[in-house]
Amino acid sequence: MAMNLTVAIDGMGGDNAPDMIVAGIDMACQRLDGVDFLLFGDESLISPLLDRFPDAKAHCEIRHTEEAVSSDAKPSVALRSGKNTSMRLAIDSVKSGEAEAIVSAGNTGALMAMATVVLKTLPGIDRPAIAASLPNMKGQTVMLDLGANIDCDAANLVQFAVMGEVFARAELGLAQPSIGLLNVGVEGLKGNEAVKEAAAILQSSSLPIKFYGFVEGDDIGKGTVDVVVTDGFTGNVALKTTEGMVMLVASQLRNALTSSLIAKIGALFAGGALSRFRNKFDPRRYNGAMLVGLNGICVKSHGGTDAFGFAHAVEVAVNLVRRDFNEVIKEDLSRLMENKEPELRSVAN
């Protein structure tokens, strides 16, 4: 019988930890088979919660620590003084091989800094990036980087494209995802030098990558491509703009449907359609951003999510492990190096 996969959990990370964490693990246990958890945090707080969730309790081992990374801690401070925090100990368990992945809803900057120092980057990767899926008109779009790297050169963008393509295959189940580079226009002459150089490398690559070319901001929602690649500054702005627009549309729709008695009656008849609308744009269903490029699976859950959203982040981590996410990235990058793309070789060396 195959041994269960083990996921390390930062039990004290997030706005509503550890209550939300334990409830989320319980939901994940009901959805997933063959998964155990190392739950790092204050045992005096976590143990009574597990008593209320027998499924979670049966699959969890508590690793006690009273220290946690605060939501406003600077990454440098967390690195220096956070070696016994729930976040750091969870990451360490992936490094030691006790766990195959780590999931945290804690401080993003601290998680990125700690995971990068402890796990290191994969061979051929200069910088890790944050990748996540977003809803579009056709299904979902994978986008990266979402904030880890403000300035990127051509080699970084090519690496993001390779990692994003593998992420889309693993998370969205796509056989051959299409990739686009976010730009200020689709014409070949537009954009900065990094974007144009990255496009040239991807167009001439021998990898079986379906490179579409340049895409614009509205292509994210249209679903023009499956993977949108950009630098962390632009990606974070695009992500927050998208989230804000979804909140605006939802708010205006709610106001319109409750503005009068006739509107309320109409809403009752449209209940099924409204339910599908809510599900499509429910941020909990897209929770779980992958820190791609690290030598270990590290998934960041939104700090303000609930148990449903955290369970989805756990599912993301499990799917990536079971589909050999990092091994596929290594193989694809190795092929790029063999074909002697000079920009990539300079980074790897």
C-alpha cells in the first residue's frame, strides 16, 4: 500500500488562525484521499479544535510552537528571528523531507523570504514567482508573476513562462496551455526590451510550448491565452484591479436586485443563474497561489479566506505534488539550456 502524502501546515498563519486552518483541513480531508498533515502551532489552541473535527484529527500530527510570524513583520526580521515560528518550522519540514508541500495563509513577504532561503530555487531558476489562476470568460487563466519580482529581465520572463505552462497543466489539467506575454499592444515593435527579447526566445524555443505572442490587459478576462506572463509590478496591479472590478460588479448587481419589490421578485426567478454567477467569481475557488521556482512545493493561501478557501489551497498543493510539478519544470528548463539560449545560460551559470 502506498504511503500517504504529507502536507505541512502553518497553523498560526492568517487572520482567523487556527480556527479557520483546522476547519479547512477537515474539509480537505473529506475531498482528498491519502493525505496526512503536520500541523505547526500552539497545541493548547489547536488540540481543542481538532477534537471538534474527527476527520482532521485522524490525519493530523501537531508540532507544538508558541511562536508565529505576525502579519506586519518585515521579511528580514522574520528571517532573523523567526526560526521557531510555525511558518519556518513548516518550511523546514519540506526541506528535511518530512513533508512534500507547505501551505500557509501567513505573511506573504515572510513566506517568500523564508521559503527561498530554506528551500532554494530550482536549477536554472533565477527568482521564484507567485502564480495563481483567475476566472475568465472561457474558464481560468494562470497568471504570474503576481508580486514577487518588481523588475524582470528577459530570462526571468522566459522562466516564468515555462513554470506557468507547467502550472496550468498541473492545476487546470490542460494538455498544451497557450502562453502570452502581457504587453501594451500586440504589435511586435511595442513593449520594453525585456518583453521583446523574451518573446523572441519563446518563439524560437524547441520546447513544445504553444506561444501565442503578446496579449493586452483585456485578454486576461477574455481567456485569450491560458497563461499570462508578466513582471511582478504589472501582475500585482492587474490582479488587484481585477479583484476590485469583481467586487464592484457584485456590489452593483446586489444593489440592483434589491432596489425594489419587482427587482427582488425577478431575483427569485433568476436564482439559479445568480448562483452560477456567485460560484464563478467566488475568490475562495481560486485561493492558493503557488510560489513557483522553489525546490519544494509552497502554496500561499489568502490570509482572510475561510475554511472553504483554505481547503482549496491545500488541494492546489496536493495536485502539484501528485503531478510532479517541479520535476517537469526541471526537465523543460534542461531542454532550454541544451539548446543554448544565451540569456538563460547566463542566469543558470
